[in-house]
Amino acid sequence: MANLQQPGKKKIKVTKNVDGHPVEEEIEVDDTGGPSWGPRAAHTLLNTELPRVDGPVKVTGRAVYSQDVRLPGMLYARVLVSPFPVATVELDLDAARKSPGVGAVIDLEVKGVKWLGQPVAAVAADTPERADDALRALAPKWKPGKWAVTREQALAANAPQVGRKGNLGKESSKGERAETEAAMQGAAAVVEAVYSVPVQHHVCLETHGVTVDFSGGDSAKVYASTQATFSIPGDAARELGLKASAVEGIVQYMGGGFGSKFGLGFEGQLACQLSKQAGKPVHLLLTRPVEFTSGGNRSGVHVSMKGAIRADGTLVALVSEAERFGGIGEAARHPQPYIYEFEKSFASSVSVLTHTDSSRAMRAPGHPQASFAMESLIDELCAKAGLDPLEVRKKNLKHEAYQRQLTRVAQEIGWNAHPNKTAPGKPEGRWCTGIGFGVSVWGGGGHPECEVEVRIERDGSVSSAVGSQDLGTGVRTYVASIVAEELGLPLGGVEARIGSSRLGQANGSGGSTTTGSLAPAVKSAAWNARTKFAEHLAQALGSDPAQIRFAAGSVEDQKSGRKLSFAQACAMLPQEGLTAKGEWVAELAGNGIQGAQAAKVRVDPLTGKVEVLKLVCVQNCGLPINRLTLRSQIAGGMVQALSYGLLEERVIDPDLGLALNANLEDYKVAGPLEIGEIVALIDDEDTREQAIGVAEATVIPGHSAIANAVFNACGARVRDMPLTPDKVLAALGRV
Amino acid sequence: MSKTPDAGDSPDSKALSRRRFLRGAGGVAAGGVLAQGLIGCAEAPARATAQEPPEPAAPAGGETLEGELEIELSINGQARKLRCEPRTTLLSALRHRCEPALTGTKEVCDRGNCGACTVHVDGKPALACLLLAVDQRGKQITTIEGLGSPEKLSALQQSFWTHDGQMCGFCTPGFVMSIQACLDKQPKASLEEIKRSCSGNICRCGTYPAVFEAALAVARGGK
């Protein structure tokens, strides 16, 4: 077959993020030389520990988040959402309009509520308290209908219908079931079990919302708590009746997203509509209870697994049938067999619809749920066959990274000296100690979407600008550090400007694709700036561009031996300074990371209480752009997994239809007292000179390792997250 | 002037509804004594339950406050005049009534569950969302803005920065305030004491390990 590629072009696989979900596609890129990251030992800023550049404004409360924007005449908005999953409602709109201080009231004219937390109206008033008054003045008269909010309700014979085609989504399956079942014959152990993960929440500390700076007129600014700066202007402009080019999306600081904040959202649409109606700026950040019912959730799963293992530890066959719970929408997919290789497998999966809000992407959508089922099953197989779960993992994981990573986490957690290797400990005494393992995988990768601009001024100041947002991952810091290193400057020598749709375009932050997409573009802009600068200086100095070296705040012409300070060199630029742009370079981004985690817990068989003593993670990531913020992100994933594993579950009363824990008092997330020793290690044996994001991988296996450690400690196999004391006692047969 | 019972209430009615009890107790007990008790009981303002929306306050004399009031609060060593209602919480007053607004104190749960709005009242940590602004007259309030500035960080803020005790940063001011109060009392606090001092604070990005390191570094360095 003829080669259809143009000379100088090549096809590569990239990962594009669509609302937090990774989508792989093949694209054609230039096959040329250009910037490269390496060699690793030569870095002066990258691969070191750099305190983040926005640390000082964050620790002093000076960072202005969307919630903190204050504008003259600004109104505060509140949204009325349905407390029932299915209902009709009558509102007293006049009373709300007459309520003191009210500037705008919107009736969404919802004919019939279809999900718990569905917005039905919004109000805006001059103080938050008066907005609350106006919301109460609406005096909603709810007429509850019939609903399905649990698995049992949704699957019942006469269940109220949720979707247009019933309560099941489209079923998918792969593999041959009969063949897989047959392969289990003669295995050393077969385990059949049902594992479940409840619907859980993102719990971003800054709730979803925007502050709209619009008072009529022909332009607007929208300060949004979003993971995608560039998703704001177009949608906001439509609501405001403006051109998209007249609307600036601003995301200077945002208080957490974790996959739940893409696009303007209903809250942003309502804020724009209220602002347009009132002719005043509007501040609309969801209240905490509304955030819980209407600001997104991580989908749940109920999966029947049947697996078989040989006496030599080979995983033979797996049958997996998953029901996923993503509210009225399709839930995150449930990939099985997850990571481990089975000789034969059959996996089916279907969404079960309920009258609750649609799930949203949450760090590694679907993977933590799949990890819980798979890692639990593996340990159950090992226990039944009398095998060492660490050895069985190594045997059935093909990627070499897992071999070294599992060895290292086992060493760090103290597995070698641990007594319960092939059988769990007995539930005796007060505290039983156990160890468990789990692994993770993610694609990550990058995509050609970002455009970065580096400016060098005659006075020696340098800026690096791109519209991208920083979710707390350290984007703002590497937008500066990559340029600073290229120009031989300290970190403080470059100002990072991000978080505005007026700057160069950037992708949304989801699916661990930000670093893979943005860092190469920053590097490319930095390389172009240095190259242009060197050309200019060579001309001025009668030298050769290749002889101009930038290091330690100086510029040296190696031909003449002349050395200038960076500022002196900049003074030789023309009045307009120097501008260089950079776009994505395929060679600078990588794809595919692995990680292993281990947990050490102690369990009190008398009370069922689980304490995590220690969590260890070894994570690879190509080039560590910033080792300090990278370790924070790894630790953060581990802490979130601990919280999901031990504490978190959305509870809705099936009969009353009410959300029972839509607040931070009853929906518990891990606090300081739940945190044991957290050891986040970077796998430096991954020597790829490529930028890869780590957000997703680190949150995948922690809770699985904890569940296995609980079993290893005392034989309590809890198959239903979270691992609350009552479930531990039930697993021990004590309640 | 004392508040008369609501029209329609019979004077001999002894049946006190929960709402009426809270109303009667509002300013003095619920807004004042309970909150003081809460902040006084430990280093940590423990996660607690807010009841009904705060009712108008009745100061010691039994006077009823209504409508918009002009009050003076001492915030970060400065006397600040502001307008608020009796029901306005200290959190709302700082964020929405002060001019310029003091937005470093974050609103996350607005019911005492998360620690993001931790401030110091007369040197003790307190949750600004559980206090009424009018009750803070005559007290010394310190917010995150009063500890240090980006140009001149406090020792603890500096340590948070260098240990990366912040990611998205939204919970950070609350953690700094909780732990600062602990260190003010116990300059050489142990890890356990530090954990307890911020046990009412939540961080969703999971920065706890770095937060503990940051605090311990200050405790070990003796400030």
C-alpha cells in the first residue's frame, strides 16, 4: 500500500479531553527537530522542588477566587432546586419580586421535575441574606410524584420510568461468556462476589458558580470557577445576547474541580440571565446543599464478578457484569478486566437510570470503581488459593513498571516482615494490622490545543502567557519555570499570566491532559524566544546564534567570551522587545503512566473501626516538571481515595425522596484526624523525557489497597464501599 | 425597650416552639454563649451544627435590634464601621459588608462543618459563620489578612508556602488560622496537637501531609 503521508509528517496517537473523559485519536504532526526536555541532569528548575509562584497570595487570603469578586451594585443570587426527585411545583413569583432588595427573579417554568436537585427558579438580591429571603418568598408548593432513586426501585417490575426508553442505558459487552465460564474448570480457586461503590461527591470547596460583570452595555466579564476557561465566553455570550468576542472568561484562582466543572453550567446560565434581567453584576455561587444535589457526583457501580486462578497464580478467567449509576445520565464506563490480564474474560456493563442528577467526570472516571472490584477479587482469589497477593499481582501484570513499583511499595510498607502473607489475620484482641495493594494506569497524553506567548522586554522583564487555568496543580508555576529555565533565569525572573480567554488558547483541564498539552507549548514558546533572542544578540555582537549561552542570569557570547547580565542583553533589544509563540510539540508529551500503592491499616474487631496507618504510592510520570507540586498531587489522590474508601456515600431516602446528607456535616470527608502517614514517591526509573499529567492515576487504587488491608488484618472482606465500622463488623459476622 | 411576644401569642402560653426558643435565646445564648463556649472549649473549633438561620440579636440589656444597623468592629487592629443586619454572620459581614471586602475568610459550608472561615476572636479560633457580627462588637477580630501579607509572610505562612501546604488554596486561610492559634498557645506543638488544632478543617485537594509538615517545621524552629 502506498505511503499516503506527506514527507516531514508523521501520525501519532493523542488523547483529547472531552469534559474530563479521555478520547484517543490519531493526528498528523510535523516530523521536525526542535526543543527537547533533556537531559534530566541538566535541569536547573524542572525536576526540582519549586514552591508554587502563587503560594504567597494563597496563604495570605489575597488570591481572589470567583467567589471573592466584588463589583459595584452586584447582586447575590440563589437557586431554588427541587427537594424531590419527581414533582410539580407552584411558585409565588410576585412575592419573590416584592421581597426587599430583589433585582431579578427567574422562573425556569419546569413542568415536571425529573431529578432530585433540578433547578426550578433563581433570584438575585442586594445581599445574600435578602436573596435567601426572596427564595423563601417563592413559597414553593411541591406535589411529589413517583420516583426511582435506588437500584432496587429502578429495576423493580413496575418502576417509574426514568429515561425515554426505560431505566436501562445501552448495554455493552465484550468476550465470550460460555467460553470464559468453561475456562474456569480445574482452577485452584473460583470466587463469585458482588462489589459496589456508592454514588459519591466531588466536594469542591469552592462551589460551582460564576460572578458576572455585566450592567447592560456591549461587553462582559465572567469570573468562573471552572476547569475550562475557554468554555465560558461562547455560552455566556449566548445568555447575555452578546458576541462571544465581547465576553472575557476569567479563572485566576479556582477552588477545586476534580472533573465536575466544565462549561458554564446551569448556575452560570442563570447568573447571566439574572444579570441581564437586573442590568447589574450578579454573584452566583451555589450554596453547599445545592452543590451536593445539583453540582455533580461520581457515579456508583454494582458489579457481579466471577474469577478463577490457577495454583501457580495465573489469572485464568473473569466474568464481570456491571450496573452503573449515573443518575438520569449515562454513568462512567466500567473497564474490566481492570489492568490485570486474564486468559479469558467476559465483561458486560449497563447504566441503570435514576431520578437524580447526572454524574460528571471525577478524577479517572470509572477507574476507581473498577479498581475496587478487581483488586478485591484478586485478593479473594489469593486467599482462597493460599497465594501471596503481591506475587500474584506481579505475575499477572505485564508492564515492567509495575514490577519495580510493587517491589518498592512492599518494601516501604513493611510487607516482607508482615506475617499475614497467604492468609488473613484473626479478628482477635483490639487492633489487628493488615497490608493491602493496588495498582493504577492512565493514558494522559496531550493534544495540540494550546498557544503560549513569551514576551521579553527591554528592561529585562519576561512574561509567559496562556489562557489556561490552574486548579491547584501548579500550572501557573510551570508556565513560568519552563521559560525561566530556558532563559537561564531564576523562577522569579518570569511572570506567569494565565486564566483569561483574552490570552492564548488552552484546553480544559481534564483526564490528566493539561500538562501533556500545555507544558510542551510553553517549552516551545520558550525555545522560540531564546532562539530569537540569540539571533538578535549574535547580530548585535557579531557572533553566531549557536554561541550565545543563557545561564545563571547571564548571557555569554562564547565566541568572544563576552558576558552580559540578562538585563544588559535585554537592553540591546529593539524598543518593542521580543515576542515568541509556541504550540504543542508531539515529542515533548508522553502517554501512559503506571503506579502502585500499598496501605497499612489497623482494624478494631470489637468496634469495626479502621485506621489507615500508612499509605505509600510509587508513581511514574515521565519528566517531573516540579517535584514539590507533583508530590502534592500524588498525596492528594491518595488522600481522596482514603476518604472515598472509608467515609463517603450519598444517601437518599427511597420513600421520602429526600437527600439525607447534602451537607458537610452528614456527608463526611476525611479531615486531619483520618490522615495517617502518607508517602508519595516519584518513580525516577521512568526516564522518558516527556511531560505527562498524573491527576487521575493517583486517585485510582488507594481505597482498594485499604479494603485489602482490612481483609488482610482480620479477615473482614467488605465488598461495599465505604468501609464503615458497621460493615466491618457485619463482615466479621458480629452484627 | 423590650421585645413583645409575637402578635397572636397568648401571654399565658407556656408551650415554647423550637423556633420561639431560638428566637428568645438567639442573640444571647445561641449567638453568644454557645459560640463562646464552642470556641473556648478547645483549640479546635469542632465541626458543629448550625440550627435555624440566626435570629435578631438581643444584647445583654435585652434590647431588640432590628433592620439595618451601623456597627463598629475591631478587625486586624483597625476600627471598621459597617452596616449589617442583626442576623448577619461575622462571615457575611467580613465578606459582604466590609468595604473593602475581606474575602480571605472563605465560605464553604456556612454551618460550622469545614473550618474554612476560621478567624481569631480575642485570640481564640472561631468559626465566623457561626457568630453574629453584632455580637463581636468590642472584641478583637483577626482574619487571615491580619497575619501577614504576600510581601511579608508570617512564619507559618512562609512554611505553608515552602512545604506546599496548599493546592487550590481555598481551605488554606482556614488552616493557617487554626494552626496559628495553636502555635500561639503552644509554640512547640506536637504533630498530634497540630492535627487536633485543625481537626475541624477540611481540605479536598488532600494537602494534609504538607500542612502538617509546614506546621511542624515552625513548631520545631521555635517560630
